[in-house]
Amino acid sequence: MRRLLPLLLLLLAACGDERAGGPPPDELPGDPEEALAWVRAAEDDDAELRRRLGLWRFDGDFESMPETQQAVTWRLQLALRAGDVEAAAEDVELLEEHFDGQGEHPEGREFTSDAIRLGVFEEALNEARRRSEGPKPDARAARSALDVARAQLHDGDVEDLARLAGISAWVRSGRGVKLLTRLGSDAPISPKVDATLVLIVDDFSLGEGMLTEVLKQWTRDHAERRFDRVLVPLLRGQVRMGLRLVPVEDEAEELASFATRAKDIGLAQETPIPATALRKLGLDVGDAAILLLDRQGRIAARLSGRGLDLRTLEPVLQKLLTR
């Protein structure tokens, strides 16, 4: 009996391992319900979770099953969170092919086809901006995100098509003058300098402490360089007072605030344009747009949005000024 006990314990342990451990980690279970449970076991590990979801099947017992719908929806959401809008677009196509575009999260939340495609559209627009901006823009990746965004729209999505056209102009334009002209600005770009910084901002953004300090530092550090700093004011009928926006009685009051800030920072103030002009670039009123141009007026770097950190463009500026 004693001889049989170790063997019996070994067999029981093996059975227990099979029940608790499930299939090998590289293998998707053959039953959809078990497969989803196996995927959910990796919820706390994003990399492993995405890997398991990537093994999901779409044939046989898995075809058109609710577990498949949930797995694809979950995978799509994770792809968007990671900025992989191309992978998300592939999952949109799978949902359209197998589930009429409808999505469902494993927790039970349902998504209409419009909610899914327009959600992917929004993220693709944002991703196109992110990929095109900063010190190391990736034009090809940005255009890929734009393609994803366009694929989500229908002919009747008029407003979103207009936004796409605006963001496309922001992402694809290679010259500062072209973008400024689109905004209705005739701010001159001198070919006699090594770099030009163009700030298209409202009074609130221009009053940001970090922005002000960086601009002052750049003015001090590059006083001997051929470096222009140009302000294109965005008029919105308000001025910054501390951390608040306060309405003004007339345009002259707003321009006076711009003039004071521009003089303090060392900016050449150009003709103002309405803040709503940013919509021509797919941006929102309240956003700012910043361009760093080389001596040929080509865009070396760009930023858009709110609370922008100019320090990220320092390496690009240094490169332009030391050529």
C-alpha cells in the first residue's frame, strides 16, 4: 500500500494541475467559453492579455459566437489604449464581418457600430497628431493613422470629414507659410534666419508660466543667433487673469494684453486672427499651435493642444541653430 501511495499522489497532483492550470500558455482552448476564461486569467498583465487575445480564432466553434464578439471588442479597446489604431481598424472590420459592427465587452457593456467606428476615428485623429508632433515626428506613421480615420467615416459624416481635412492639413503640410495661409494669417517668415518659432496662441496660453520661462530662456541663450520668435494672436474675446479667462469689453483690451506679454517675452506680434480659425486645422478653440521652422521655412517640428511644453523642442532648435 505504501508503495502505491506516492504513485496515487502523483496521479492526483497531475489531475489537479490539469484542472487548475488549464491548457498550455501558447494554446487557445478549443471551447469559446473556456477560451475567454483563459484570456481573462491574464487581465492583470497587459502584454500577456494582448498576446492571448491575438490567438483568438474566427472559424469552427468560434465563428459568430458571443465570446468571439467580446474578445474582439476587448482587443480593439486595448489596441486603442496602446495607440495601435491600425490593429484597432482590423478589429472593426472583423466586427463588421461577423457581428454587423456591434461590440460587447466581457463585462457586458454593448457598443453600437457607430460608437465603435467613431471612437476609432477620434483616436486615429489624435494618434495622427501625436505621431506628427514633437521632436521626432514620424510622417509615414501619421499618414497611416489618417488613413485609419478616413476609413471609419461615411459620406454623411460631414462635420467629421471637415475635421479630418483640417487635421490632414496640419499633419501633412511641410511649410509654415502654407499652414499660416490656411488660417488666414499673413505673418512673414524671413529666409534670413536659421530658425523661426511661430506661436499661434490665445492670451491664456501665452500667459502660461512654463511657456513664458522657456521663451525667455531661449531669447537669452540664443541672443547672438539668427532666431525669430513670432506671435500670431488668437482672438477669443477674453484675457487671462491669473488662472481664469475674463471677458473683455472690446478687441483693443485683448490686443493690449497680448502686446504686454509679447514685449515681456520678446516676441514679434503679427496681425491677429480669430481663435475659431484653428478649426481649419481640426483643432479646438482654446488649443494652441506652435511651429518651428528651418531657414527655408520648412516645418522642423510642431505642437498642438493645451498646456504645451516647449522644452520638448529644444533638441530641434539646437540642431537648426548649429547648422
